[in-house]
Amino acid sequence: MTRNPSKADGADGRTTFCVNTSRLWFETRTPTSIGRLRTYVSMDFFGDALSASPEPRLYEAYGELSGVLFGGDLLAGQTFSTFADMSAWPDILDFEGPPNTIASRQPLVRICASRISSWFQPVFMLYVPLECQRSGRRGS
């Protein structure tokens, strides 16, 4: 309950909805002679969270080719870090996710080789550090 609600807070008995947290996505799965090519693009309307009008924002965009190097997968594009286990996220209504989680989306190239055993899967990853993305500098 809001103390001293204004008209924008619903004091007049009306509720306001926005499209900012809506997410649109497109996915393709195409068989090739090398392996399966999967492309994925998603966007939301949280481009400027302080603006009254929604702005589209690219959320994820990547391509993934299965069965490439050492029987593994090659992924290139912008998606969640390798260190973020998205399957472990709880189903909550908070659009920004649960507190205290590592969930940065970043441009990267990732090669995941096929599992050597039930507990070991080698991963090789190249990514652009966030500091370089913001400042326009190249990594050292």
C-alpha cells in the first residue's frame, strides 16, 4: 500500500500497465552439413528505464553451431556470461531478477567441448570486458 497515493499510483481506482517488461524473441533451428545452427534474438522495452515511453533494447542475440570442435558447441553473440547458471534462477515476478546473482549479458565467443565425463566439460571463452564496452577502449 502506498502512503498518500497520487493519481499515478492508482489513487483514483485505476491501474496502469506498461510494456517495458514485455519480451519478444525469435529462434531458428536449421540443420547444416556441419551440425545444427541455432539463432536466437530477444528484446524488451527497457531501453531507457527513466523514460515515460518504452524504448526497444536488444536483450540477447547469438548464433550457436552444434557439433563443431571436438563434438562441442560454438556460440558467438551477446548472451549471459558462462558463469551465470540461468537454470538455477527462481521463477519470480521481479524483472531484474533475484538479488545477489551474477547475470551480466556480454558479447562473447564460447566453445563448449563435449563432456569428457559426467562431471567435466571443458569450456573456452573470449569476451569483451564491460569496462572496455563502456569506454570504447580495446582490451589489453
